[in-house]
Amino acid sequence: MTIGELLKEYRITQGKNQKEFTDSGMIVSQSYYSKVEKNIHRITADSLIELLHYNNIPLDEFFGRINQNDKIQHQQVKDFNNMLVDAYYDSDVNKIKQIKELVIQSNLPDKDKKEELFWVDAWLEVLKGPKDTPNTELREKVKDKIFNLPNFNKSNVALFCNFMQFYDLDSNKIIGRRIVEQYINSKDIKIRVVLVKSF
């Protein structure tokens, strides 16, 4: 289903004409919008989001209906990540190796599969004992990925905490300071719980 077809479906379901749906042409002109519904013109991301908000259409619901495949792949990646975290906290190297096979056999796009395999190897690396030879190249890549995150949501804070042993003390202080500065005035209980558990 195209964006235009889905917009038309929502508009008709709400019993609105194109003028009402576009806030009397304030969001996008009615003539342009008509061509969007017919898949003649494309709508900008800003206009689409404004249109969805104006008509009380949840963004995740709308985009989830555009491409079910994306939603399935996103859920699959989320499931793999949850399984990896569980296996890590159980210190179950064999389970992580089984997850690696599942990722290899999955139908994720190559880019996503490569990213997931990277994190599987990272979790295996963090579980290495003091007598095991460290993969310094992999550790540096993990450190760079986490260090260069633009912001730290709940998942990224947890990710940093699980891999903080790869960093030196000064780097841990820098990242820790960035996280605290980002959330110092936050009233979000979930992030506070993650921070308390992590630090």
C-alpha cells in the first residue's frame, strides 16, 4: 500500500473531504494533496507528519501499515537483542552462539544481519575470561559505536553499561558525564531506574 492510498483510506474512514483533511489547505494545498492520494505527487515528511497529527493518526500505526515487512524485521531485531541480553546475564556463551546461527539463518536484510552479527560477537567478547585473548579490533569498534552515539536513550545507557569494561576510566567518566547531563532534570522514572542500576 502506498502513502497516498493509506492517507485516502484514513480520510474516508474519518468521513472527511480533502479540504477538511488538509486543514483547509493550510498543511498542503488541496490540489497537491489530491495528487498525493492518486500517487502522482509525493508528500514531504514534514507535511505528512503534520497531516497525521492534525487528523489524530498515530505515526507508528500509520508507518506500520505502510510496510509490514519493516515492522516484522524491527520486531525480529528487537527479539534477537532481548535474547542476547538474557544470554549475557546468564553468562551463557553457548546460547549466544545459537543466537548467532539464528541471525545467520534469518531473512533480515544484509545490512541488519551484519549489524546483529557484530553485536553477537561483541557480547561474546565481553564474556571472555581473563585468560582468553581479547579481540582488540572488535573492542575498539564497540567503543567507537557507543562513544559516538548522538544521545543516550534507555537502551543506549544499558548498552554502555554492559560494555563499559572495554573503556579506560577517563572515557567512562566522559560518557557518564554526558548521560548525567542529558538526564539531570529528567522526571522519567524509567531512565532514573536504569541510571541507578547502572552506576
